[in-house]
Amino acid sequence: MSRARPAFRLAFSGVLLASLLFNVVPVQGQTTPAPAFTAAATKVYAHTSVDDLSVWMNTLLDDGAPSPYYVFGPSAFTDPVLGLGVDPVANQAFEVHIPLTPALTQSLVLDGTVNVQAYIGGGAYSGGVANIGTSLQADGKSLGSAAAKQHIMSPKNSNAPQLGTTYDPISWSFAVSKAVVPAGATLEWILSGTALVGNNIFLSTYEARGRSYIELPVASAGGAAALTGATAFHVLPTGPASINRTEATLVTGVHVYNWTDTLVDPQLRLAVQVANGTAAIQIVGNGTVLLTRTFSATGNLTDALDAARLGPWTIRLNLTGFRGSIALRILETPSTAVPATTSSNPSTASSAGATTRTSGAASSSGSAASTTAKSTPSALAPAVGLVLIGLVALRRRLKAA
């Protein structure tokens, strides 16, 4: 259904949030690429399509049509006299997602205050009242939000440019702290709330009616060090531990992994590829520092983790301007003891068994003792057998006598 608009575009070409999710139409992205982000407070503007049904954002001022964004989708019906679309709503929830288009080709770190300025109103016989909040998301995860405000939209704010009025302004501010947005992530500005009563509600994306935007506090972008000062926490499942990280852009920050050691004889295997920067790795097992190592060049490491203890462990990766990959494994040590029945060197077999559990001050000594106790009887078994055979032969002679 088309919504005819008079020459002076009275009321409804107006502007408001993006269409309700149940009326979402595929985004019509712009043809002009967005400029690269730099470390600065950056305004990212809302843009809309000619049919008012698609909305997106980027840093360009003029990237879409001057039409406002129709928050609740196509008109319910058209006035037969004026030819104007009509879309009455009451107690209707809405959530408008305004994605960054094109998608990020850089990593961003957002740190500071997000400022939002929106112009939301209606046309000719329109207007109304709505409770509207806003937020910022990356891949569906909230980076920060502002509570809903009551917004009164007056009918006088029509879509006619010659009337010289913008839609009713509404603004919010909220904090984000060292929020990391990786390259390729879906970054979305969201307007949501409830329209208590209204008709033909729009989000303005054009100067004559108000240019809606969100201002992002970009702390670093692209090749700049990302994650500066940020600490991310992770929990590894019980059993052999596995960590795999690949950083395609320069990253500065900390990853802390919590893990519970239930292994009998844990062994660390570590492979680090370094293209830039450094990666410092610290492993603390049940309060004891087991390993501290900094990699500024590519390297591999296998470590028996001396003094390892069962219980809670912390694995800390401290990255500084790092680009590369980290593959860390903690798993059971493969047995190195040679079976006694095939060993030509019993003492070597015993030694190998004793060093298998070099990790764990309390448990390693117990493990070493246990391994030695098992290997020693195996080594003496042939001699004991000979003694028993001799005793049996002696007994038979005595009986014969």
C-alpha cells in the first residue's frame, strides 16, 4: 500500500523510531562507504530509505532519503480525502534496531559517554505520547542504555518543510566502559518503549525536521591498541583446559580464565604466535604461582607445572599491543614409565615414573612415591620367583629323605 503525500508533504512523511520489529523490513544499505572511525567522539547519523521502512546509521550526513523513518511500519489505511496515511496506535510496545551500515571493518573500543539526540514526532492530524528509551548493542549484547522518558509529540510538528519546525526533540546520555566491538560485529542503536497513544509517528533523519544521531565515545579504532585497560573474565569447564585466542588487530587488555584442576598429573602445552606486541601468561594453581612467562616472539612451551595442586586455578593472559594467536592446553601427562616386564634398565623406568608428576608439591611427592612403589616390585619379581622355586625344591628333597 502506498501512502500518497501532498506536494507540501503534510504530516506523515514525518519521522520517528524505526519500525516495530514485527514490521521490520530488510535494511537498504547506502552505496557510499562510511569513513573509517578514529579515536574521538563521533556522531553516527540515522538514515532512511525513500519508502520510510528501512533505517540504518553511519557517519555520513547525507546517505539516505530525506524521508523520515516510519516507526510502526506502513499505514493502516489512507485518508480518502487528503490521501494521507493513518496509523493509530495505543499501548503498543516497539523496538527499533538501527544497524551500523556497512558493517565494521575495524575493531572499536568505546569508553566514555554516549549521547543520543533524536527527533520523534508526527504529521498533520497526528501526535501522541510515548515512553521511549535507548541503548547500544554489539552482536546482541548491551553495551549501555538509558531509561525510558515520556515523550509528548505535538500535532503542530508536521512533515511539511515549509512550516520550519522540527519533530519534538528527545535526548539521552549513558556511560559505556571500555566496551570492545570487534571488526565484523553487528553494532546497533536501539530505540524502544511503549506508544501510549499516537498516530503516524516518525524518527527524523533530515535537517529540516531534525537530524537524529548517536554520538559514540571512540577510545581507539582499527590499528590502535584495543581493549586498553579492559579485563574480561571467563570460566573453563572441569576437565582438561583449553584456551584458543586469535587477535587479528592490535589488542591491549587482560583475559582471566577460572578453572578447577581435577587432573591426576596435569601438563601445560602452550603455542604462541606473535606478529606484534607481547603476551604475558601467568598460571596460579590453588594460590601457588606455577608459571609466569612473557612472549614477545613466537614460541612453544611444554611444562610439568611444578608444585601444581588440585583445586581452583587462575590463568591470566595480559596482552599489550598484541596481534597473533595463543593456544593453551592443560591435560593429563602421557605416561612415560616403561613396563617393568620389558625394561632392560629398571632404574631408568623407576626414574621416569618418578618424574611423571613433577607438578604438585603435596600431590607430586605422593605420586612419585606411588610410581616408585609400583616399579620396584616389578623389577624384583624375577629374583623373588627364583627364591620361591628353590624353597619348593628343597622341601621336596627333605620329604624324600
